[in-house]
Amino acid sequence: MPRLFQATFTAAALAVVLAGSDLTAQTKERFSAAAINMNRGAAGQIEIVVDRWSTKAERDKLMGVLMKDGPDKLLDVLQDLPRVGYFRSPNSIGIDIHFAWHVPGEDGGERVVLFTDRRIGFWEAANRPRSIDYPFTFIEMRLNRDGEGEGKLSLATKIIADPEGGTVTLENYSIQPVMLNNVKRSKKK
């Protein structure tokens, strides 16, 4: 099993999801960011759109399933949740987001946590390489009061739950992230 790493950045983001807040205003939010793949040295722009924020009931359902039944069952429940937004690079159709959560930050800004299943193509599903064990996509953004900031995106990650401690970590999140720089919330019209 690969080395587990609990980054402070990640632990704080997941603590936000666990601690909860009910800021579920149904307002469409748009974000843009420069995405830098630290493994491949590639970079490009991404757009993130949140059509609606997930409810506290949806958050509680996901956390309950993860703690009781583990990540495999969590994947099934996550996939059954309705689409709450998407993220995409230019000229792509995008990837649906099934969980979107945000809470106020200490400095007047906020933390945004987005969570979904990862697309798995036919070849990968049929041949089941090691990557099949990494079915989740996780995005965390930290924004200041002006709606600007930074974040991380893990396109393929594995969730590890500690039911006794009530904590969640992402395996190797600090080793293989896509860094999100120049994150900006679009001004509301």
C-alpha cells in the first residue's frame, strides 16, 4: 500500500466537510484558475461552475456512508447524487461535480470543497490497472474576501476513513496534486 500522507492543507479542507456549515444558497458560482500538473509539468486554464451548493443532508449522508460502509459504498452513493456543477478545461465537455461545499474563512474569505467520481474509460474498466483503485476527484480552493486565492485538485485519489477518529484523508494528496493558481471567482451580475 502506498505511503499515506495527511497534509495540513488537506486535513483542514476535510475538516470543513466534517464540521459542516449550511451555506447552501442556490446561486450559480463561477471560478477560473491556472491549473499546473506537478507530475507532468503541464499547465492550462480550468473553469469551475457550481450550479448549487450541496445541502447539509447530502453532506451528512456521504459522511455517514463513508464512516459506516467505507469508500466503495461512498462511490455508489456519490454517483447517485444529482449533478451540482462541473469543471472543465477549454474545448472540453467537462466533468460533473456531485458534491459542492463552502464555508466562511477566518479572514472574510471562504473555503470551497468539491468532490466527485472520476471518469473511468472502457479500457481501464475492462483491464483494471492500479489506477482503478483511485476513483475520486477532489478540489479544494481557499479564497480571500475578494474572491481570489489558490487550491489543489486531485483527479485520481483514494479515500481513507478513520471511523473511530471521525477523520478522512486522501492518499498521496500532497504528492500528486494539480496546483490551482490565480483562482478567481467571477463577479456576480
